[in-house]
Amino acid sequence: MTHEYAPCSLCGGEVVPKCIRHTYHWDGQLFVFEDVPAGVCVQCGEVYFTAETVKTMEKIVLSKTKPKRTIRVPVYTYAEALTA
């Protein structure tokens, strides 16, 4: 089932369905979801999710389902990076 998206609220461009990688922040943690159904503006790249998609990501995070894999993510402090 494909969702039909309205034009982009930022630029008015066409929003088309795609599967994307999405970073999701919850309770101070970072999660990465792959193959997430989304609407993506072909003009500016703005991303839109249906309420159902967001609820599903929340459900996965809250259920503490074992992830497919775990990755290490470097963390930088912006001000320190400027002086390096």
C-alpha cells in the first residue's frame, strides 16, 4: 500500500514515496532505521513520514527489539572541532 503525499510544505515540490535510512533520537539515544517508507521531495529533499510509520518506529524502540546490527558512531563537539 502506497501513501499519496501532498506537495512539499517547504518548496511546493513533488513528494514521492521512497525507502530511506532514518536516524531516530529517543530518550538520549540514537537509533538507525533502514528501509523506512517515507515521502521525499524531489526538489529540496524534505522527508515526510505517515503517522503509522512513526508509531511503528516508536514501538520498535520501546519494545527493545534486538537490532539487526550495532554500529559505533563518532561524537564531536562543534566548538572543539573548530579549534583543532
